Amino acid sequence: MFKHHNITITPGKAWTSSDGTQHPANWHLWGSKDREKWAVTEIVEDRPPDSRLYKWSMDSNGKITSTAKDLDDSGDVLGVKSTLKNAVKNQQGSLLSQTDWAYIRHYDSGTEVPANIETWRNAIRAKATEMENAIDSASDTDAVAALFVENGGMLYDWPELGAQLGAIGYIDI
């Protein structure tokens, strides 16, 4: 973000300085002397916190103010823990739906569900339970944030479907 006095100016857009001088859209290519001459300062914005965990706002100078969201439910408002556990359940359902065809085929024709599909589905359920327990066990916002760090920024670290289905072919009806 750049400012000319108290006015925010945008790289790639022309602007007019306080003395009425019009500046071209490529002004952001100026060197430090030209920026100083025209009183253009770069404002380094704070990095926003994880919006899954914090409510935050940024002022006109790029400074962040944040407050941790409530971990637990309050009345009709879901807390962070419930929201994350619901996300785990949704992801689990989406993953399991990829192999529902094997169970439909089983009930329609009696064809056995391949063991590797059952193994994978059980691993998905076990992982979901593990994730929900980890979320429940988190005592504060930092502990919840650590769950994301452990998984490279993602809460989910699901078993791979492809390895389980490779031996039988995805749709082997």
C-alpha cells in the first residue's frame, strides 16, 4: 500500500497529488528520490491472522487489530471448535461419497465390497474421530492454531484414496 500524505494510492493507477499534479499509472516504478519528492510513502501492511480463528480489521495504515473468536458455542452462535468439527464431518462425508458406489453395487447385486475400500473408509472414519478429538482437546486458540501448523496449514491430513483404489480400478462394475 502506498500513500501520498493521507491519501491511499494504488500501483498501476494514475493519481493526482495534493498540488494538482497528475501522475501516470506507472508511478510505482519510481525510484526512492521521486517517491520522496512527491511525498509517496510505502505502508507495510500487517499480516492478517487466520480468519478461521480470529476476528480482525485493518486500519488505513495497514495495522491489524484482532480478537480471538470464541472456541465454544454461545447460544445459537457456533464457536471455533464446533465450526471446525463440522468442517471435518463435511470433508469426511465428501471423501466417503467417492466410494459409495461400491456399497450400492453390493446392495444391488451382491458383489462384495473390495477390502481395500473398506480399509480406506475405516481409515477416513478413524482420522475424522482423531481430528475431532484433537479439536475438543485444544484448550485455547494457540492450541487450535497448532493443529493447522502440524498439518502444513491444513486441518485435514486424510488417508489417500488413490493408493487404495489403484489395485481394483475406480469403477470396476
